[in-house]
Amino acid sequence: MSENSTSRVEQLRFLVRVREQDLTRARDWLAAEERRLAELAARRPPPPPPDWVVEQGIGVGRRVVAVHQGWCRMAGSRTKAISRDQVLSLLAEDGRLACQQCRPDTALGVL
């Protein structure tokens, strides 16, 4: 009976080695596929900028600080895309929100 149990232990050790090799192979395939997808993503051109963005302040409420055209480099990091109607509404409330560099008010004919 001890011979039988030893052979069973050896069989199980063999099974573990095979499964570990399978797992290693699967992880290698996964890593290769992730590299391939990252290379494809790096080759794609970036999406076009939105037509209009609003720059928000810091803190609770995050009030609007400025309105920019989407391509404007003066827009800070706290921006979000907005629609043309939202831009018109914001500029109607306060024309001083228009960026002095990209002039969204001029582009929309709001002056």
C-alpha cells in the first residue's frame, strides 16, 4: 500500500509541474498580447480635442474659471468638454470667462 501512495504522490507532483508550466505559458501569452495591444494603441493618433472646454477652479463647487476653445493650450488641467449651447450660456452670464488667448466669444460671434 505504501508503494501505491508513493506513486500517487509522484503523480500529483507531476500534475503540479505540468499545471505550473501551463500557467507560465498562459501568462507569457497574456503579456505578449498586452504588449501588442499597447503598441497598437501607441500607433493610433490621439482623439481630436473637443470644440469647447470649461476650466474649473479648485475646491467644493468647482466654479467655472474660464471658457476655452478645445485646442487652446492656456486651459489648465481641470477642464471638461462642454457643448456650444453651454458655452453661449456661460458667456451670456459673464463675458469675462472667455479666454483672452483663444477668444471663444469671437469664434462664436458673441462680442
